[in-house]
Amino acid sequence: MRLKFPILALTLEIITIILFSVFVVYDDGEKHDGHGDHEHVSTVNHVQHPSPYALFQDVHVMIFIGFGFLMTFLKRYGFSSVGLNLLLAAFALQWGLLMQGLWHLDADGKIRVDVFKMINADFSTATVLISFGAVLGKTSPVQLLIMTILEITIFGINEHLVANVLGANDVGASMIIHAFGAYFGLAVARVLYRPALRDHENNGSVYHSDLFAMIGTVFLWMFWPSFNSAIANPGADQLMAVTNTYFSLAACVLSAYAISSLVEHKGKLDMVHIQNATLAGGVAVGTCADMNIGPFGAMLIGFVAGIISTLGFKFLSPILASHLGIQDTCGVHNLHGMPGILGGIAGIVAVAMGKKNGSAAMQACALASSLGFALVGGAITGLIMKLPFWGQPPDQNCFDDSIYWEVPEEEEAEESLAHGEHSTNKAEA
Amino acid sequence: MRLKFPILALTLEIITIILFSVFVVYDDGEKHDGHGDHEHVSTVNHVQHPSPYALFQDVHVMIFIGFGFLMTFLKRYGFSSVGLNLLLAAFALQWGLLMQGLWHLDADGKIRVDVFKMINADFSTATVLISFGAVLGKTSPVQLLIMTILEITIFGINEHLVANVLGANDVGASMIIHAFGAYFGLAVARVLYRPALRDHENNGSVYHSDLFAMIGTVFLWMFWPSFNSAIANPGADQLMAVTNTYFSLAACVLSAYAISSLVEHKGKLDMVHIQNATLAGGVAVGTCADMNIGPFGAMLIGFVAGIISTLGFKFLSPILASHLGIQDTCGVHNLHGMPGILGGIAGIVAVAMGKKNGSAAMQACALASSLGFALVGGAITGLIMKLPFWGQPPDQNCFDDSIYWEVPEEEEAEESLAHGEHSTNKAEA
Amino acid sequence: MRLKFPILALTLEIITIILFSVFVVYDDGEKHDGHGDHEHVSTVNHVQHPSPYALFQDVHVMIFIGFGFLMTFLKRYGFSSVGLNLLLAAFALQWGLLMQGLWHLDADGKIRVDVFKMINADFSTATVLISFGAVLGKTSPVQLLIMTILEITIFGINEHLVANVLGANDVGASMIIHAFGAYFGLAVARVLYRPALRDHENNGSVYHSDLFAMIGTVFLWMFWPSFNSAIANPGADQLMAVTNTYFSLAACVLSAYAISSLVEHKGKLDMVHIQNATLAGGVAVGTCADMNIGPFGAMLIGFVAGIISTLGFKFLSPILASHLGIQDTCGVHNLHGMPGILGGIAGIVAVAMGKKNGSAAMQACALASSLGFALVGGAITGLIMKLPFWGQPPDQNCFDDSIYWEVPEEEEAEESLAHGEHSTNKAEA
């Protein structure tokens, strides 16, 4: 960590700045007139039309607060969760803008930045943060920056293939972000498997860390309609994407709570389920979000996603860890993996039923492509991350901020004890 | 809890999905052209015109982050506060959309969901969350789901009566949401009164739980102008609602702080007052928000509301608890009850003074109707909730997450002590 | 505190309400037609056009959540940080609206409140909150209210001079808010210097207080593009301000993390740097935000700002405290002071290079004016605040909520210990 991290971070940023100086310019609103359709629609249904910038900011909150705080549930890894989330996302959005933009250069070889490009850059960032959840607590900042570069690059290829070559629908990105990010991260986690991390004492929460995580959960839950509608066609399609996501998430909450209570000891609720499975409805309705499936259809998808996700946390995750060597710290398989596949399948069915123009076969190819790129790309990335000189934390330092952060530790504990004793003394006096 | 809660939650959600499949469709933007006026106004004053979707998201944040975290002030009830808030709100918004929509079915018997319907669904949710504050810590999830169904249904009736039959003004819903929700909850709390809960050891805060609660307070405070203006007529009226609420809240902060310091020991500030009474200005200016009362008038209302609310916490709440058997956990009487009535009265006066078209008599009827439905509806709901098979928590388990949640308790405390000792040892070594 | 604070707060609010009754009216959208240009631009580039109200709400979140929680890093000063932030901001926005409005009275002697006036009121508030950071933990609420009145008044003069007399560019307010607020606060801190506060035991963080502070950091980081673009000309200029700020901040994160790791023991990251220096890019790009410096230029500014800010925390702040008697609790010199000057200089260079219409000399005068008013104004304000009857906290009570707040202290500590012992017993049993 001593020098590798600062050198890598500074080098990456300098290279990025140079690439930006070559490729990236402002959108001047003239040459880049591809959004003419938007103008037209916006006059038809102006009142209901969300502003792209407002949608961007909602997505931004999901990326930085949502993902960042969702991962603070670990008792001693909060600095890293929200701090490395900020680091990775800040780099990923720059890199993502380049990697997506290179597939769509303007005639003069430039990438013109507008709000939609910024939304897409945030989207590419989401894949990295999902994968980060799978390897949370077990990797160094250097390893994570390497994962960011590779994952965003591979994401860019798959996204281009799915959206432009296959022409598949995936407005809320169940396949190209959620399933891709989850299985990419799981492949990395499998390659980095370490038996000694099983039942690690720091791999758990305390009361207040679970509350911090709920900040992340609730912001993700609230703004998911913005995520799934941000790049939808303005007007009826976009409103449909908002509506479907809103109802899918609402139904998902009920089923996640019910199943959590059903499978837990004495009918209690489990914070891990509530923090995560309540969001599965947003993932699973992603591909179908702008399809005419009816509010009722969206609710069914969310309802099923909440059940699958909660059952996955309870029954599948332990099996993956113990039998397949897949240690999935945040359970991204349950929140993004299975619900992402469910979303992809729902999209195939919905397109086959004519709920949206498209080809069910192309939808299936898009799902297969996303899974294939994720698993192969993740495995290769994992192998590179496994090279011995990236400073991977030793087993006993995993899930612990103090290896990478100045933590107010001894002082805090002593102070807290001293404060306790002091107060007791005062009470006695 | 073992089976009752999951069965009830799953059943309610399945029934809701079936009702949605019968009644709810997307707004296609064509048949439902009642918002033509909005189009017109938006061209007149486009720049200042907030987007309905942005207002919806602000309200959404108030409902899920604002109410959810405001109630996390209890030292051992944070999971339930933010978690049950999410559960109840997710169900309430579905049920609210149906209960409000059934009064306004389109010609083909359908409810067309648009952003305004979603805002109204969130509004109906607010009533339940206010009542939840009165009974916080003393009720089971099953009891709360039952309260949600009944309260939303009764709210729908009163809202229809006030808005459509009486034609009263209540743009920021001082009467139909705040006063209604508060007195409904207080009636429930009265019926569920348990003397043994007085001075319950868990009915208090710790340092960090008070900070979590401030997240709720500040988001409520910031976005209240959106709440009070969300369904105002776009243009001057809506801007007036924003402006009045903004200034009322600002003035309210000063008076709440001043009175808190004035009535507390040694001039200290009390977190309970700051968390709640600073918001009373938003409640009290609700009915008048889109009336031409002048920024100065709005500030006067907020100033008075901050005083009344703080005094209520200090002097009235203890009396209600000890003499009237009304245990109001969050003090909703002080934040929503009295300021809601103040708002209703201000509305009567303002309409009488011609600050808005309308009838002062109808305004008074609207206030009386809201209070009447709340008290009678709350009492009946309380009696139903009191039936012995809903799993009400025993006295000693009140205000404690561990009866309904898997709490990282023993582990946490031991870990924290062990960590402390460990550090001390390290310091000694 | 006993009576001074409530009397001052009530008096200020009553005076403000009276001034509002004389001067402040709603914007009726007719007389006040200065925003006609906006209308025009908005039709050209409607889709990309952020709504002023959405920008206002983003800025509002920065002021109340961002600044408020950023300062909760202190272990025992969280109530004051977020609570006094709310108090000061609520008063400052009212006073700021008056102080700015008095320079621009309409023909009938009125101030017409619209969303832009509310944004500017929030802006003037930011200066006070920056200065608050410099004196955090060492001043009484009464002292802070006095500082608010004086600082806002002086800010109004300097803002009028810079914007209207000099005609300088400062869209993101690097000079008139950030540098001004920082050097004003530092001048106050210098006058209030108390040697006994060096290495005060309460002037530090605990684990969870650092996490609360990250809520502030991340919201500031995310919404800074809205801050820097809120009063830009709609259309291409505004989009440029968004884009430049977005990229400057992203680059700044990488350099702040790299330098933090480089200068700390064993390459660890320091939370103080991450909480603050990651934001320096937003400050430094402020003046240039709507200038045609290229995304690449914005990134360079952010990159340099992250380095300067981190180095300032590590090397300069200790020198200021030990040699110059400037105790800067939050390090505002590193986050707002030096990056603000950097932003002012970047603006001079950019205007000289023709990146924006204007005069480099006027830019330089604007920077000098902002620094001059800040230092002189701050020194005078500090002298007034030093008068012995404002209830300044004694040395041993600094950085401690319990002097001004009812804190759940003894109970909490005992409860926490008792809870720990109780659990241990349970585990033993």
C-alpha cells in the first residue's frame, strides 16, 4: 500500500486526463442533435416529463449514497465501504465515459458529454460497485482499481453488443448491469476464494452499522424508478418505466418481509434480508420497465423477486460459500444476480408476448452474452487480481478498516470505557 | 408473529395485486387530459415551474427517509422505526392509490396512474406514518398493517369529502393529513393505553440514535416546500406554496430553538424539540400555503407553530400521558396535531379575509370533518387492534427491536467490550 | 445562555418578520420579467435544462445535510454540528434574502422572492457555515448568531461589488463564497485564539462520528454540480458548469486519495482528508465552471485542488495552529480557503485566455476584494464576538455538546456498560 496505491491512482488519473484532452468535449447542443425526438415528446407530455438532470442526480445518489452506505453494514468496514465506493465510482465514471464513448465517436472523433452520457457513465459505475459487494472486505484498493479498469472495459463491449448489435431491450439494465455486475463479481470472488475467511469474526454487523446500511437501502429503493426510466423514451414509455418500478418495489417489500419472517427463528425479521431483498423488485423489473406489462405485471415480478432474493440469502448463499467456494460478502447474487436473470427472462417473455417491439431471441442472446462476458471476464480479472503484488489483505485483516485507514481505535475504545467509568464515578459521587 | 405476519403480508399483497389487475392501468396521456391547464401555465412561467416528478421524489424522500429516520431516536428501536416505516409505507401507497382512485374512476372503470396519483398515494401514506409515531414501540407489525388498511380507507373517505364535497382548500394538508393522522393515532394510542409503559427504560434515546433522527428531521425540513406545493396549481400558486413553506419553516426554527432553551434546565436545548418542533411550521402553513398571505404572514404562522409545538412537548405531553392515558411516543400531537389545527384555523381566517377563493364555513367543516373521522375512526381502529390475537408486544419488550428482529446483540456487546479490553491491553503492552 | 440566547433568537426573528412585511413580496411573474432570456434558451435546449427548483433543492441539501453532517465528525459535538447548522442556516437565509435584496429593490421598493432569490439566499448562508467550520466547538450560539448577522451583511456588500460593480465572473462562487467564508472564519478564529484548546481531548472523532460526517461529504460531492450551475445562464453555459464540476470533482477524488495515502503512516488513508479534500475540486472549479476550459481543464483544476487540500491538512494546518494562532477546527482553509484562491486565480487565467468574456483585471480585483472584506470583516466580527457577555464556552467545555444540549449522557454510558455486562451474563448463564 505504501507506494503502489498512490502511484497507481495518480497514474490512472493522469492518463485519464490526457485521454479526455484528446477525446472529450462539451456537448454544444448543435451538431449532436440526436435528441430531437425528446423535444417533440416533451411538448406532448410536458408536465409529466422528468428532467434528465433530475434523473441523473437521483442515479448519482443511488451510486454514491445508495451503494456506499448499503455496504456499511459491516461492523468494522464502514470507512472502506463508503470511502472506497467513492474512490472507485469517481474513477469508474471517468473511465466509463471513455469506454462507452469510444463506441460512439462523433464524426470528428470526439465524445460529446451531455447529461445522458453522464447517466450512462454512472450506469457503468454501478456494475463495478455490484462486483465490489461480492469481494467487499477481502481486496486491496489497488486490486479494486484494477478490477474497475477491466470490468468497465468489458462492460463497454457487452453493452455495445447488447444495445447496438443485438438491439435488445434492457432499459433498466437487469441484464447488462445487474446480472453482469453480479456474476462478474462472483467469478472474481471464486478465483480469490480463501477458506480461512469462512465465519470471519469481523464479517458481521453491529446495531448502528445496520442502521447506516438502511440509509443506503432506502435511497436505492426510493430512486430506483429514476434509474429504470433515466434512458427511457420520454413520454409514455418513461412514465411507464417509473410506474412499473414503483409498484414492483412496493410489492417486493411485502414479499421480502413476509418470507424473511417465515424462514427466520421465531418469525423474526433479518436485517440482511430487509436491506437487500426489498430492492430485488427494482432489479427484476429493469428489462421490462418500459414494456406494457401493466402495473399488475410489474407487481407480480417484484413479488416473486422479493421471495427469490430472501430465499437466496437464507438457503443458497451458505451453500455457495461452503460447497462452491464463492464467498459473496454482500449477497450480490441474491440482490443482483438472480433478480437480474429473472428480469432478463421476464423481458424475453414480455417481448415474445408483444409487450414491446423486439425479438425474444435477441433478448435471450443479450442475457446469455451478459452472463458469458461476466463469468469469463470476471474469471480473467480475478486471476489478474490474484497476482501476488497487489497487496491483498491477510486473512486476519479482512473486513477491517484499520489495515487501510487511520482508525480512531485505541483512543475511541479507551475513551468510551473511560467515559463509562467516569460517568459511573460521577453517578456514585 | 411466527405465521400470522407472513400470512397477512402475503395475503394483503396478493389481494392488492388482484385489485390492481382489475382497476389500475397506465396513464396513456390521451384520454386523461385533465392536466391541460398545466400545459398552459407551464409556458407562461416555465423557468420557475418545478417538475411534478421532482416534487414526487422529494415527497418520497420525506416519507421513507424523513419519517423513517425521524423515529430512530429511540435507543433500541431503530430497526423497527426505519424498517416498519418502509413496510407500512410500501403497502400504504398501494392501498392508498386504490382507496383514493375508487372515488375518481374513469368512465371505463379504471384508475389511470400518473405522477400526481403517485404523489397522492404518498400523501395518504403520510397519515399512517404520523399515527405510527403515536404508537411507536408498542404495537406489532400485524397490528400496524391492520391500522394501515383501516386508516387509509377512512382517510380516503374524509379526503373525498373535504376536497370534492366541501370543496375546501387544503393544499399542504394541515387538516386532512396532519391533524387527521395525529388524532387518529392518538385515539388508537388511547385505546391501547398500558400504564406499565410509563417511564419505560427503553423509551429514550442514546447519542447516536439522536443523530440518526436528525437525518429524518433535516430531510423533512428541506423538502417540506415540495410537499406543500406538490399538488398546487402550477405557476404563481405553486411558487407561493413553495415560498410560504420555506419562510414558515425558517421562522419556526428560530422560535423552536428559543423556546426550547427558555424552558429547559440551564437554558439548554432539547433534542426532542429540535427534531420535531422545527418542522411545525411546515405543518401549520399547509392549508394556507397557496394563499396570498404574504411571506410575512407565513413567517408569523411558522413562528407561532414553533412556540406551540415546543411548549406542547414540554408541558402538554406529560399531562396527556399521566392524566388522559395518551402515550404519544413521538409527540405527534405537538408536531402534527396542534400545528395541524393551527393550520386549519389559519386557513379559515385566510379564506375569510379573501386570501383565496372559498368559503370559510366550508374550511371549518373540513377541519371538523378531519378531526371527527380521525377520532372516531382511530377509536374503532384501536379497538380492533386491541383484539388479543394480533401479537401485541408484552410490556417489557416494548420499544425494543429484539422481539421482532434478529439483533446483533450479545455478539455486539461482547465484541465491543472485548475490543475495548483488547485495545487497553495493546496500550498496556 | 439562560436568557440571552432565547431573547436574541426571538428578537432577531421578530425584527426579520417586520422587515419582511415591509420589503418582501411574492414574485408574481409579471413585473419581474428579467428571466425572459431563460424562456428563450429553454426552448432551444429544453431536454438538458435543469429545473431551477430542482437545483435549489440540491443546494438546499448541501446547506442543511451537507454542511450539517460534514461537521459531525467530532466525537461529542454532533448535536451542535447538525443542530446549530440548522439554526444558523435558517436565520441566515432570511437575513441573506434581505441583505442581497436591498441592493436590488424593484421600482416599488420591494424584493420579489422567486426561486433564484431563494438559491442566492442559500448561497449567502454557505459563507456563514464555512466560517462556522473554522470556529466549530469554541463558540456559543449567541456568538454564532452575531457572526451570522455581520458576515451576511458584509457578504452582501462584497457580492454586490464583485458581481455588479466589478462585473466579475464567479458563477460557482470560489471567491465570493468559499474564499470569503474561509478567510472570514479564519480571521474570527485568530481573534478568538485560546492556547488552552490545543490538543483538546474532545477535538477528535470516533468511528461512527466519522461515518456520519461521510453523509455530509457525499451529499456535498454529488450535488456540487448543481451548486456551481444553479445561477449559470441556462443552456450551454449551465451544462458546461455541470460538466466541469462533475469532472473536476471526480479527478479530485483520485488525487486526494493518492496524496492522503502518500503522506500518512504506512500508506493509510486519513478520514479527515477523504471527508474534505475530495470536495476541493468543486470549490476550485467554481469561478471557471461556466467557462470554456474543456473537461480536461476542469479535471486538471480538480486534480491540483485535491493535492493542495490534502497537503494543507497534513502540513499547513498544524503550522497555522502552532505558529499563527489560527485554530481551524474543520480545516476550512484547506477545503475552502486555498481551493477558493486557486479557483479565483484559475478564473483570472481563463478570462485572460478568452475562455469567457470579461476582464482579467476585474477578476483579480474581485479576488482581492473578497479576501479583503473577509479578513477585515472577520477581524472586526471576531472582536465583537470576543466581548465577554456572549457566553463563550470555557476551555474544558469546548467541543462538547453537553454545555448547550440535554445529552443522554450518564444514562447512555451506564446503559451501554450495563447492557454489555448483562449480555455477558446472559452468555455465561
